[in-house]
Amino acid sequence: MTKASRAGEAMFFDDFPVGYSYETASREMPRDEVVGFAEEWDPQDFHIDDEAGRASPYGGLIASGFHTLVTAYRLTLETGLWTEASMGSPGMEHVRWMLPVRPGDTLRVKATVTASRASASRPDRGRTTILYEVLNQKDEIVMSYSAIHILRRRA
């Protein structure tokens, strides 16, 4: 089920059962953005210098894993699926970078609910754990992580 099949209706904790999945739109990772992000937040040579990237074990310039993570997060926010119900998050687990992301790669995210539990002490909310798999244009998983979302329940 995707946002399109919900006809724009806001989704809440109760709408995310275990097994529910959706995919995001895609986004290209332009070279200037890859380098700009790295220069400010992760200035390792293989993220900012073509020659250093070629000499590295990666054989070329690669995006910071943190850039990949925030790009994936932004793509999930842009679906609008859980943003109205969001009450924050206590964190992420199992962050893994499997393959390098290179300038020009196009990323999208596949999300699957892996756990869901209504709060016993606060009946207005529940905890939903979602596994996010970040895929490139070749459908290779380049990164994955699980995030715990605190979501408002339907009134």
C-alpha cells in the first residue's frame, strides 16, 4: 500500500501493521552535492578529491554514508505517510553501509514495518519499527537501517 492508494489520507500508528511496505520516489546524487556535503560534514579525501578517491580502495569519489542516510531520510519524509502522526523517535538501529554511493547514482528507499506495539501507558500512541533499505539505480542495496517511530493513534 502506498500513499497513492490511501488517496492522500493521513496515516497513523494503526495504519502501519507488521509487513506493511512502501517505496519512495528516487533522487540523484549529483557530484557537487556529494562533494559539498562532505566538505562541510565528512571531509575525508575519498569524499572530496577525485584523485584521492581513485587511489582509495573505492576506486573513485564516493558519497559520505551520512549523506546517504540523510538523503534516504528525506525521501521517506517526502512520502508524507507518517509525518502527520510523528511524535519523534528514540533512535535507529543496525545502520549498515553495504556499497559505496557514487556521484550520479540514483537512490530510492524501500520501507517495511518489522514491529508494531501500542503503548500500554499512553493509549494515544504506539511504537513502529521500520526497516529502511536504500537502493541504487541497479536495485542494489547500498545501505540499510531500522528506525523506531513514535506514532500518534487515530482519535
